[in-house]
Amino acid sequence: MNKRIVLIGAGSAQFGYGTIGDILQSKVLEGSSIVLHDINPDTLAVVEQNARAFIEEHKLPFTVAATTNRAEAFKGADFLISSIEVGNRFDLWELDWRIPQQYGVRQVYGENGGPGGLFHSLRIIPPILDICADVMKICPDATVFNFSNPMSRICTTVTRAFPDLKFIGLCHEIGSLRNFLPQILGVPYEALEVRAAGLNHFSAVLTAKYKDSGLDAYPDIRAKAPVFFGHMPSMDAVHKYFKETGKWPEKTEDFAAIETEAWTERRVFQVILEKFGVMPITSDSHFGEYIQWAYDVTDHKGILDFYRFYKDYLAHAQPQIELHLEERVVPIIEGILTDSGYVEEAVNIPNKGLIANLPDWIVVEVPATVDKNGVHGIPMGQLPKGYAGLLMNQVAVHDLTAEAVLTKSKAAALQALLVDPIVNQYNHIEEMLDTMIAYQERWLGYLR
């Protein structure tokens, strides 16, 4: 099918090469045009050159073009895939993390939840809104897929500003279930029917059953998951493995070759599984960002080890275009074009009753069916009350984050901090906000 697919932020080789490879392996999308767009002409040119060479070498039925002009890139677009950051990712991330800690706020990570998640949101949502405004003017019928974080705050704000825009958030975290559950339960993932839902990076498995017998698999998960995760390698050991081999451990035998350390970065995970009865789909550095008691429980060294590894990995990994599927965006596009009706495990879309005990306007992460009319969330009913209570603690935070961005209100940003469960003090919080605005004036100076 001759479709125009735009990659926004394609100057990032990690995103650009991976997504290009995903598209090029698709038979459904053969004949399509891939348009690379970025604000950095130098990195964009490198990705374009390598993409052209790859297409020519493998004689693939696709075309590729690149431009820094957004209007030119968006004209006639059918699908847009966006993964952007602003400024130096890690320098700003460390400010998001460390400055609140300096003022006494005990946040475990600082990327998506807590004060760090707010500052990240206030910084990145305005340029995403600018992108969406141009989509509405230039190609209003196109579907936009967002990979940027903080996912749920971005998507909630965008859908409030542009309710008619087809805007879908995607995150790879759900993919961890395909790696872990077969090893926990001793059956192929295809033998299971699994449903997870919640908020992005704050999502948990709600139901799991064996397809052949229809029996509930959750008792086995609760019994066996602690044993499995108790033998996962520490991130420090994984980092050592990466330094020695130059690759992320992917195969079972790779993990088996690494020394183990019990419950690395899985202590909040363990409490949620034991006390709330649901299994998070992600680890403490994400799930713990939203929980006020997580700081007392989590494995801080494990989180620091993960951050060190992740930063080092992105600095030294050498991404390349490969003809195999990495992310789930291409199957969704194929599902829309072929009217497949297949079930996608996790999308971020407005709630609208999909989770009965969360507000309609907040963007939730739920499974969905995909057909010619788009992506349709699968209703998940009432969540368990304890887990729903944790999620409800984020409702006002998301509401006020959107309010702060859309009205450029410093007062709303301060309220977003003061209603956040991670913030358990009043003194110094306004000073903390002023300090962050001063340190990130280029991106946060719009707040008045």
C-alpha cells in the first residue's frame, strides 16, 4: 500500500533505525514513502543516508526522504510516529531527579511520576502540542503515535487540547510479559490470555488464564513470580555483561551466564504482588515513581545501577537498520489498513469508561482491538479497589499538569506538586518550583 509515514524525531538513530527497520519488514506497507523529520539537520542527514543505502542494498519497495520542514514533512501524511525529547536528555533528567531530592522530596527516579515527572511534562508537552496543531492544520485525518514520556500526562494533555486528533500512545513495557511469563509459568506466551491495564508505567496484569483449559493462571503467577524474580541478575551485573560483550542479554542462556542477586529493582513490585494481588508489568524505577511509600521499600542501588547502565548503553550502543519487528506500531498500522480486528496488548487512549473507576478524560493504558476504523479500547470494568486507589492518587496530578501547560499557569504547576502523593511537605516546594524554572528557563520560562 502506498502510504506516507512520517517519523518525527528521526535524527535519533536509536528511534530512527529501529522504526525504519520495522516498516521495511512489512509486506502490507510495501510501496510506502518514509519521511524522516527532525530539527537537527546533521543527524537527520546521517539517518537518511543509511536508510537509502539499506533500501538500495536490499532492493526494497520503499522510498525515503528527509526534511527539517514540518509542513513539508506532514503534507499528505497518513501516519505519524513521534519520539522526541528537548535539550540534553540526561542533563535535564538529572535535574528533574536531583533538585526535588535536594529540597527533601523522596522520589525514586524522576522521569514520569512525582515532581520529576511534572517538570519533564512541563518541558516536553508544549513542543508536542505544536506538532499536533500542525497535524490538525496539514493532515487532520492522519493517525499520530506517540512514544515520548511521560506518556500518560502527554496523552491526557494532547487529547484535552485536540479532542478530534487520532492520537495514540505506545510503550514497550508490556513486552516484558512475553519475556517473563513463559519462564514463570513454563508455557509459551501464545498459550496464555493476558489482560493488563492501568496508567502508563503504572500498569498491572489484571487477568491471566491458560487458553487450552480456561483455568486461571494467576495463582501460579503469585506462587512462582517471587522465585523467578529472585533469580534475576542485578543491573550491575547486566552492565558488566554489556561492557564485556557490547550487547544487551536477550537469550535465556545470556541471563544464565550472569551472576544473580535477589529482587533487584523488584521490591516495590513484590509488595504490590503480595499486598495488592496484582503483578506490575514494569519495575520499581517506573512503578515506584507514583507511590508515596516506595522510597522506603525500593532497591535504590538497583535503580542507580539501571540508570548507569541505561545511560552507558545509549552512549555506546550502535543501532542499525534490521529487518525484524521491534515495536508494535507497525502491526497497528497494518491492522488499520487490513481491517484485521486483532487485539493489541496495550495502547494509551482516553478512558471513556474503559476502566470504570477512573475518570473518562484521563488517558489509560488498556488492550484494544484494531480495525479499519482505528483503535478501540477493550473495557476492563472495575479495577481491584486497592490498585484503583493507587491510580486515583494520580488523577488530580494529571488534571493539573494539563491545566498548567495549557494555561501557562505557574499556580497550577504548584498545585500539581502539592496534590502529588510523592510530595509530603509544604515548606520549600514553591522555592523548588522557582529553582527548577530558573535552571530550565529555556523550556519552563512560559509559566507565569
